[in-house]
Amino acid sequence: MLIDTYGRVATDLRVSLTDRCNLRCTYCMPEEGLQWLAKPDLLTDDEIVRLIGIAVTSLGVEEVRFTGGEPLLRPGLVGIVERVAALEPRPQTSLTTNGIGLRRTARALKEAGLDRVNVSLDTLRPGVFKTLTRRDRHQDVLDGLSAAREAGLTPVKVNSVLMPGLNDDEAPDLLAWAVEHGYELRFIEQMPLDAQHGWKRDGMITAGDILASLRTRFELTPEGDEARGSAPAERWLVDGGPHRVGVIASVTRPFCRACDRTRLTADGQVRTCLFATEETDLRAALRSGAPDEEIARVWKLATWGKKAGAGLDDPSFVQPDRPMSAIGG
Ligand code: SAM
Ligand code: SF4
């Protein structure tokens, strides 16, 4: 098992397949993009599948989520999903994506064994989308979402980040739209993980702001801690249900005590937390010919050192060097 000194067990693995992206969301990346990882530094498809295999068969990982950067940009994605879904015991598989290109690949991903997708969409207004992501691709995301639903990658979840002065008035509209289309909406508080270090605690839209805004149009009933389990999102029934809305309040209501995550970057570094300032190099172990047992031992040791919490509201908080797009959100 991947257990830490606080007794938390990591069963949910987030794998970043690339640090590259075809959008430039203002809360994530600068307009000019970033210095991308060099190809030889990236794990190959075989290396990724081997590491996930060790996590699933020897370390108790039950869920594998592919992310990035933009994971749909990874040429071998469908093959990786297929090989991971064939592992025994079969892990749950999901993908976090900006949805661009999903229209073409949703069916192939489903056939390869992908269970679910989370698509990021912050606004229903094409002009605001263009400002927020610096690309004119709103319709592509909407098309990707419908394709995911039609392919049965359900429940299709939608992730939205609200930014002050841009889309912070859209929470009720986004929820009405999600309910109408059968998507499960989750708002994510903006976190200090942008490459530009532009995050400001004072300016951010909090879970409290989001809920107050939603309550102007909807009745929200809390689902409670039992239904939440180790999920980062607190959830509410919308107008008595069955539709739900979630809020991931990493800053104002952190959920570190129940965290069950472990993360692997596209260049083979284990991170125990999005906000960790330390990483453990599994790629070096892999490429030096270490057997599976040795890699599992290194991964366990890294997990043992996991910190109690991210401490975002702590004045001593230091933003990690890697931005969200290079960690895997
Ligand atoms: N490119 C894919 C996407 O956008 O879904 C996957 C990677 S992205 C880093 C994963 C999630 O992180 C997205 O839902 C995105 O909105 C969110 N995200 C990125 N930067 C963030 C930040 N600074 N604060 C909160 N969420 C952020
Ligand atoms: Fe790309 Fe996702 Fe970051 Fe937006 S949030 S720039 S889509 S990695």
C-alpha cells in the first residue's frame, strides 16, 4: 500500500501525459506558453504503462486519471488507456481534458476502456472563453462534451474556475446549462499554481462566493461527508436532486485529511501533493534497470514522507516551482 505517516492511503493515481497544451488559460499559463519538457525527458508509453502497472498490481492503486497539460495531445493516449484498462485488477480510468479534439476521440477512448471524463469549461460565452483561454475554441469544447456523453463516458463532469471580473457572474447560468445537458458541474477555487505566479488570495472567488451566487437561483442541500468520502468536491443536491453540483475548495476548505492521491508527472517524478515542493525520481530508477520491487519500494518511501497538508492559507506557504500544467491537475 501507499500509506503515509498520517495513516492516509493513496489509491487514486493522477498521471500527467504531457506538459503541453493547446489553450493558454490565464489562471494556468502565460500567453507565450512555457518551456516544454524535452522529448527524451518524457516517459515513453511503455514506461508509463509499466509504472501504472506497478501502482495497480503491487501498491493498491484503484483509480487512474490521465491529465496534463492537455492529455489529448499525447499521440499514444488510446493505446495507453487500453493497456491500463487491461491490468488486473482493472482500475477505474478517467481523463481530465479541455475537450478540444474529444469529438474525434471519445468513441475510441471508450472502446479502449476509458470509464469517464472531466471536461474543463469556465464559461458559456464564446467571447469570454476567448479571453480566458486566449483561443477561439468554445464550440470545440461543447462538441467534445456532447461526444463524450454520446460515447457513454459518463457521468460527464465539467470543471469550472471562476475569475473575478471575467466569468464570476456565470455560476447560476453554468449550473442551469449543466442540469439541462446532464453534466455534473464542479467549481474549482483558483489555486496558486499558475506559471506566472499571479494568484492573489484577496482577489479570488471563494467557495462561499460561489454558493451564495448559486443560491440566488437554486435550492442547495448538502450531501454530507459520508457521500463525499475522499472526493475533493463537497457536493450539494440541486433543487432536491437528482442533479448535483460540487465545489472543490482547495484554498478556503482544504480536504487534505482525507486525501487519497498520488501523482506522476510526464517526466516520471512522483509527487505526493499538488503543492509538494519535493519530488521523487522514478524515471531514473526505471532507466537504471531497477526491478518492479525496487520501484515500488521508492514509491512507498516517497508516500511515507507526505506532508499533513498543503497550507495554502498559511502565511509561510511557498508556491511549488512546477505550475499546474506540468504537475497534472
Ligand atoms: N488541460 C486539461 C484541462 O484543462 O482540463 C487538464 C489539465 S488542467 C491543469 C486540470 C484542471 O486544472 C482544469 O480543470 C483546470 O481548470 C484546472 N486548473 C488549472 N490551473 C488552475 C488553477 N490555478 N487553479 C485552479 N484550477 C486550475
Ligand atoms: Fe491547458 Fe488545462 Fe492549463 Fe487550460 S488549464 S492552459 S487547458 S493545461
